[in-house]
Amino acid sequence: MNQYRTDLAIECQEILDESAGIQMEKIEYNGGIRVTRIKIISQEAAKKMGKPVGSYITLEADGVLEEEDGIKEKTAKAVAGELGQLLRVDYTLKVLVAGLGNSLVTPDRLGPETAAKVRVTRHLFVIFDADGDEEMSNVSCIIPGVTGSTGMETAEVIKKAAEIVKPDVVIVIDSLAARDIDRVSTTIQLTDTGIQPGSGMGNHRAGINEENIGVPVLAIGVPTVIDIKTILRDALEENLDSAEAVEKYLSDYDRQMIVTSTDIDILVKDFSDIIADGINKTLHPGIYS
């Protein structure tokens, strides 16, 4: 699709600067949370974007790193609002939440850290033999680890868990890659197309989507890393007249490096708080209203 590596639909759209087969809407929540809704509606556009047909929602919130007053709560409410657009919450809703990533690697632990903060309730429904509840959804949670530690494909683990709990929908959380380092401290992406686990760390595995899991899959991600070649390309293009010279340098530079922010531990903690709060508000409206 393009020479820049990114998992964000909004960056793919910006790079392509094309609108055919793509619908886009921009809104703003109270508190200055900016939302861009992109819908890919044609296979041609999907091919150009390098992403499946579906909805991609990008939330941008300034001030999280600076700990502006109330910014995390405002962003969590925006996440809940947008998640509610993708997810129909009703009396009998069953949800499986999966936190993807390696908890031992800071930029990759967003999923496990977020999942640990989501309120699980399935055991209560089992104990009381309840079909549903007005105030909370039937929520299970799994942190499947990574293939290098478990020897199992993450998609396989989640599929087996789904066969046990029989959810109506799976929500996965994972780290992503961006081409703009500023997005590491501002951006959350939601999509109804599932996810390619390990994409943020350059280690693509089997896709976690409706086709592989058997139920709809919603994905929530935050860019935590950026490819060093993206940074080099931007720097070189500002200082070299020839695009060919830039690409020749990069082709000769054969080292694979992924970089992140020096304060990524704080960012992962803050965004895991925000996303978990947004999920809890959506799935348990009677508790987290």
C-alpha cells in the first residue's frame, strides 16, 4: 500500500489522500477529544488501505501525558461512547475480553494490563444461574500470552476460550505501530474488523477476527512503537533532494529496529486505565454510570 509502516487507519488514509470507497466523519466530544470515523466500504479501497472492509474509529486526546485535570475520565467516556456504537449492549450480552501482548515487554503489555482492569462477571452469572442482568453484562477475560512463551497461536487460545464461554462478541486489546511518534501519547483506535496480534512489535501471527474465531471481534489498540525506518525516512526526506537517494539508503540499512517513547511505562499505565474504564462503562452501565 505505502512505504510507511502503520497499524492506524487514519494514517493510511492520510498517506493515500484518497476518498473513493472510504467514508469519513469527524466529531469532537466535550473536553476536546477528537474522533475520526473511517468506514472502508469497497474491496478496492481495502486493498489500497491495506486493511479489511469495516469501521475504524480514531480518538485523539491531548494532555494525557501531561496529566491534565479530568482528561483520563473524559477520554474514557469518549471510548465508551464509540464502543457503544460498535457494540449492542442488551440484557443477555456475553463478552470475552482478551488482552494481547507480552507483559514482560513494556511497549507490548498494554493488552494484559488493560484486561487485568476489566470487571469480569461471568462467575456471578454461573453461580446464580442467571440469563442476563440489567446493570452488567456477562464478561469473561483471558490474557493468552505470546506464542514464544506458550507455544500456542494466540488465535487458537482465544478460539478455545470462546468455545467455552460462548460470547456474543470478543473484544481484543493490543499494542499498535504508528508512523507519527506524536500519536504514541494521544491516540486510541477501535475497529470492528479484529486484529493481527503482534503487529505493534513487528511479529504478525494468525488474525483474530470473525472468520477465525467464529464470533464478531472488536479491537482496541494504542500505538506504542514506531519503526526506525519511518523516522529515518522522514529525516532524510527533509535533507536530501532525491527520493531515490533516500530509498537507496534505507535499502542498504538492513537492520530491523522498533523504537518507543522514554515514558512508555507511564503511557501504558494511563491508556490501560482509560480503555478499561471505557469498557467497564460500556458493559456495566449500572455500575460504572
